[in-house]
Amino acid sequence: MSIEFPVTFAKMSGTGNDFIVIDHRRVLVPEDEQAEFVSKVCRRMFSVGADGVIFLEDSAKADFSWRFYNGDGSVAEMCGNGARCAARFAHARGIADKKMSFETLAGIIEAEVLDEGDEVSLLMTPPFDFRSGLEVELGGITQTLSFMNSGVPHAVLFMDEGADIPVKDWGHEVRFHELFQPAGTNVNFVQPMAEGGIRVRTYERGVEDETMACGTGAVAAAIFAAGKKIALSPVIVTTSGGDKLTIIFDLNKDGSAENVYLQGPARIIYIGQLTAESLL
């Protein structure tokens, strides 16, 4: 591989969703080698380990653009937790001011690093492709799901509070179900909380497992929860890792939403340098 080592990076966490973030305004990893590079450095125990990799690059339309890869090397259009991390990194590196915009495959994202330090607020692209009443058999029982694209595709299943949820098994079944082909879908299992708000557990495509959080999944879950009158904006979402995200939006009469904001922490865990041995 013709990668220019060492590659300086930041390890970042957005409510437990972890990322390798690279200032890539000067090319270090050729585009045709990025997928393989990502799949190798995202291996836990053998390399850095992460849910995904973010390359920040120059943009003619915004403060910067990004290339976002899932941990398996596949490209994703958008990632809410990753976008907050990208914004915090860009501000810390002097690439952008506190208020910024950046290009993603889902469109231009507006972000603001708040005075709280690690808190970042995103104005999301408008969700679309709303579907409801989707029936899927899970565990021998017909379950009814809802679906939207909140930057990436998300199926949402509401469960009773305290219910035991086989996230990996059911998530895998729904992720590859014929209803959601050819792109597949992320899968969110939502439970109302007695103290208010909702708890969301997410099976992420590209990771092919439950992750500690998913920002775009929290957005989809919050909007559908409001439509079911389980919660009202702003909706507090408790993630699998126990951190909280705040989802703010205007709910339309038809159940769609606009002016959608995702707010939560984006933390810089450490700065490091990748050597060629990180790919072995």
C-alpha cells in the first residue's frame, strides 16, 4: 500500500460510538486504498479499533468535507455521532469556527460546538422516505416496524419497557430483510422510560453488531416516538452506553419532521500516530 506513514489521528467518542478521525486535507491514504485501510485499523485488539473512520478534506462549498467509512470499509452517507466528532475535531484543529458547515453524501450539515466544551449540535438534513406498518417475523412473532431515512436508512421497532431484546439476532434479520434491500437498514429497538424519554439500542449495518450509540438512529426513534405520543420534542434519548442525546424537531401532522437537531457530546480521547504495523 502507498500510504504515507505515520498517519496522525484522533480517537474520538460520540456517546460510545468511537471513531478514528484524520485531517486529510493533505492526502495520506489514496482513495482506492481507503476501504482496506479502514477495515484494518478498525480491528479491535489487533489495531486501533473503532466503529468507523472519518477523513476530513477540503471543500469548495463548505468549511470542509468528509469521507465516512464504517468499520468494515463500506461507505455511509451520514453518521450523527461521527458528524459531531468531525465538527469538534475541525474546531479543535482550527479548520472551522464554532459554527460551521461541512459536506457529506447526505448533503450539507450545519454544526455548532457549544460553550459546554464537548457538546456539539447538528442541524440534520431533512428525514425522508417515511414508511409505517412494515410487518416482519421475529422470534416467531409478527412485529410491526416503521422506517425512515434520517441521513441513512433506519428501521424502528417499539418494545415494552424492560423487555428482553435480542439486538444482534433480530437486528441481523431486519438489516438484511427483503423489505430493505438492496441497501439494507440499521435497526433500532426503542423502549419508553418511566422517568420520561426513550431508550434506544441500535444494530448498525457496516459494524454488523450493536453499537453503544447511533445518532441518526436516535433521530429516527425520537421522531417516531413523538408520532406515537410517547415523547415530545425535545426528546431525551438514552443510548446503549448510558449517555444521553437530545433530539429537537418540529413534528408535522403527517408524522414527518423538519428542523431536526441532534445534540450530544463528542469527546477527544487521545491523539496518536498510525504506523505501517497497524495494518498487519
